[in-house]
Amino acid sequence: MRLESVNHRGLVLLGLLGAVALLSGCPSFAQFQEADVLEKGESKFGVGIGATSYSFDVGVDGDEDIETFTVPQLSVWGRYGLTEKLELHGHIWLPFGATLGGKYQLIGNRKQEGFALSVGGDVGYLTISSGDLETNILDIYIPIYTGYRFSEDFALYLTPKYDLRILSGSSSGTAHLFGGTVGTAIGKDVQFIMEASVLMDSDLGEPVVNGGIGLAF
């Protein structure tokens, strides 16, 4: 490989590392909840740890060269049952990002064994500033929560989801992410949650992978 290509690749890597450091907190891939909504008046709070892996093609002169960066995350979330079928929830994580949303249960409930189905939506927002430059990032998530409850204290879940990302300000444009989350929730009053998410970014052309564990109480 020529020296110019090596220098170019190094600059690309530095730029990508900076982008990951700034943007990794924006998309909310972690879910930390099963398909069922909470009962009316019930609340849960939780804390979890995880990591998100981003892959980029940093090749030059038409050569493919995939580099992967992994960013750790600390998550805190809360849920509240507004009605018997509707809950509100919020999620904050570091590197900083936040979402607010809700879901409505169509099939099943927390005390009933069997298939569960809920629909929902979440909105995330972040502003990134550097000198005179400022970029606003709006994420709109459309998840379809599915799962199977074996008992009140054990459930599996699978959530297909779509994320529309809108950038404005110094950088502008849109991106589309498609994928899903699979996980398990063990326990009733205190839950142990383990999950993994994979989404494909239309701009990057490579999967974004997230995994995490958490406790909810």
C-alpha cells in the first residue's frame, strides 16, 4: 500500500473515532423491557451496562477494509403504567443520550401466560456542539414488541424496530436503521434482563450491534 493511502486511512480512522465518540450515545438500541406493559399505577426503574459495536469501511482506492469500534454504555431507565394497556417509559444512557416514549398492549398481559404483542414509539434528541458548529439529531423509533410469557417471572421477547434519524444544523440529512432486539426478563418484583440488538444502518452499510444486561426493580 502506498504511503498516501496509509496516511489517508489514518485520517479516516481518526475521523471515525471522533464520530463514534460523539454519536454513539444518540441511537437507543437497548430496550431493557419485555413485550408486556406494566399494570396501571405500577412503576419500575432499572440500571444496566452494555456496549455498542460499529463497523466502518475505511478502505481506499476501492479496497474494502472493515474497522470495528466498540463503545461501552451505562443505562438508567424508568417505566410507568398509565392505564391497564398503556405505559410510558424513558431511558438515559452514557455516553449521553436519551429517549422518551410509550407502548400499548394489544395481546396478552403480565399475569397471563402465552403470546404478547404491543406497539409503541420513542423519540430521542441530542445536540452536538464543537466551536461554531452545532448539529441537532432527532431519532424516531418504531418498535413492534412481541414475546412469550412462560410465567409471571419469566418472559422472552423479540422486537423488530425501525429508526429514522434526522440531522439538522451544521450537518443535515436522514438515515434509516432496521433491525431488532431479542432478550429475556427473569423475575417479578426484581428482574434480571439480558438482551442483544442488531440494526443495519443504511448509510454505513454495516451492522450496528448492541448487547447488555440490567436489573429492574
